[in-house]
Amino acid sequence: MNKLATFRRGGVHPDDKKALSKDKKLERLPLPHEIVVSMSQHLGAPALLVKKKGDEVKKGEVIGEEAGYISASVHSPVDGVVKDIIKVRVASGAVADAAVIECSPEQSNPFEEKHDWKSLSSSEIVDLIRKMGIVGMGGATFPTAVKVTIPMGKEVEALIINGVECEPYLTSDYRLMIEKPDEVLEGVMIAAKAVNPRRIIIGIEANKMDAVSLLEARISGFGYPIAVMPLKTKYPQGDEKQLIKATIGKEVPSGMLPLDVGAVVCNLGTCYALYEAAVYHKPLIERVITVSGEGINEPKNIIAPIGTKFSDLIAFCGGEKDDSAELVAGGPMMGFDVSDSATPMVKGSGGLLSLPLSADDFSAPCVLCGKCVQHCPMGLQPNKMFRNIKYGNYQAAMDLGLMDCKECGCCAYTCPSHLPLVQGFKLGKKMGRKKK
């Protein structure tokens, strides 16, 4: 095999742990008794809840209206009754209004009729994406309609589809590629209709070569103008800036966006959501989530309605083992510790992990080894930034490039002192913005 492309600077090679769930076919979660649908499911302003306690809701009905340009509407994933309106904290820490929906025993299926999207204009595709509440499914949850709205005077050289899934344990995107390749590829072409790129690239890491071969065969059969690019297995290759560097060789300068170098990056799971939105006019009301980790009895890839409680997902996987100590929403590198298993999943929930607590979970003083600097993919100095944040010198940390930190966790992964570097950078950004 020829030398595989990757980003140049930093990065780490953690054990991918994907064998736990890689061969687990998609399973649909039995309908929960109730779900909790937060209005904060995306970057930007939370949606405005338009339902009240006692209201009946239908599957796919708008229950939260977008509240600004950077916002997204929220739809009911089920037929049911709004049992209560509460404030809920999701795994990322965001607190917002939420509708507690008691699910009806009998559920309708209003998304069976197929629609022809090929006759739609780019602007009509964008409007449909906005109406369906689609956001980035890789975890960032940026409203997709905003991402694919190309300003006048800008051109897209490359539409880059992120099929990397570089976080350990997670296999939800992989299972979509293996089980629903035709739908995923049609979703890619829908995204291409919106942004009109000169070329289309799907980046997939080399630990998924069966997916590479399958998609290449399907692309050839359909005659799609799509190139599949195998990439070196390296974390955090799924980050936008690293993926752009790996696939088209361009670097996004500090403070600039991918579009400034002619790129639009779209997650593979988002492409599947685009397919369902354009073909069936189905809003983003469910997604695939990997439930895995050494603490889970039966790891699975589950299709579940948005708003499903983590406890219901864990129960469907046979529960947790006795030695499990830590619940993580997302991947182990960039995920969030979860203290309450009743926390609901959101549009960006790609994984739920149960991980035994490591014996090395302690911190000691920095030993000035420089490993964090060596492995930072953004070329920052995590040790110096952390030291400034520790002593309240937030502006000094900002001057060192704190806002360019992607919170990927490479520094913390390599730190022999086990310093809480990423948590420190999150705090530093928050305090730095307040100071400004």
C-alpha cells in the first residue's frame, strides 16, 4: 500500500478499542416509556420551546423553533403527550428547557413517501436542511444549514466528508457505511448539490479498509464523482482542520474558517441525516449511537430517538458490569463525564461509554517533559497555557493561542503527570471571554 496521507504536526495513536462494537449490527431501541427532548441540541442559541404541559405531539412535529441565525429547530421524535416542561442539563453541561414526552404505545410512520430532491435548487436544499433541524452529527452540532450556505463570491474547492471516526470505541459511522452505503452516498450528493464543490472526497482511516472498498464499489456502480481517500490511523484526524490538511494539503490559519481555504467539511452521519431529510422529509429525530466500553455487558450500535435517557440505552445493552466506575458521553478523548444516567442523548450523541476507573487517575506537578507540546496538533504550548490559567493569567493564555485549542485531549493523553489540561483550557476560555 502506498504511504497513507495524514496531518503533519502532533497527534497520538491510542488503542482504538473498536473491536468491542465494530461487528455489532445496527439495532433499533424498543420505544422508551418517556423521552426528554432538550432545546439545547446544537451550537448557538437554544431553540424556543413552543409546546406546553399536556399538549399532544406528533412524530416529526416542531416543538422548538430556531431562535437565531446560529440555531436549529427541534422536532418531536415520537407520538405522545408532553408530560412536563423542565430544565435539563445535557452531557456537555448546557442547561435549557426540555419537553418530557410520554410516548404513545402506538406510533405513526409519516416518513414513508419518497421525494425527488434532484429538481431542487441549492437554496431550496439549504432551506430544507434548515427546516429539518439538521446539525453536525460528529459532536460539534453546528447547524448544517449555516455551514452549507456559501456567501456570494466564495467558491468551494472541496467538499470533504468525514468518515474518519478517530475516537476510540466509537463505531456508529462505520456501521452506517457498512449497512447503509447507498443512503450515505446519496446524502453526500445532496450536500454537494447545496455547496457545488469542484471535487468531493470521503476521508476514512485505514482501520476501516472494508468500508473503503465497499464505498468505492458503490461509487463506481452509481458513477458518482466521489473519491475515497484512505488515511493513516491517527488521532485527532477527525478534526476539521486536521482532516483538511490530510486530504487537500491546506492549513486553515488561526481565526479563519475551512471555507476560507475553499473547503466544507461534513460528517458522514450528517450525510445520512441529509438523505433522510431530502428523500423522506424526515427531521433529525433519531440517530445511531455506540454504547460500548469495558463496563458494558453487551456493546451495541443503536438507532434511538433523540431524548432517550442514557439509562434506557444501558439497559438495552444488558446493563453495566460491577467494576464499571465512569460513564462518558462521546469518546474517551473529547467526551464528557456523566454523573446522572437519566441524562438524555442529543443530536450530537455519537457514543456512550462505561469505562473502569484507571489506577493512574491522579495528578502530579508538571515535570516539564514537553510531551504535550510535541503531540499538540495545533502547534500550541499546553504546559505554558495551563500554568497561566492555573494562576489566573487568562489573557496570557489567550495570547499563547488558547482559542485555537480544539480540546482534542492529545496533551492530556501524553501527560505523565495526568494534569487536567483540557478541563483547564475549557475554564481558561470561559474566563478569558468574561475578562474581554
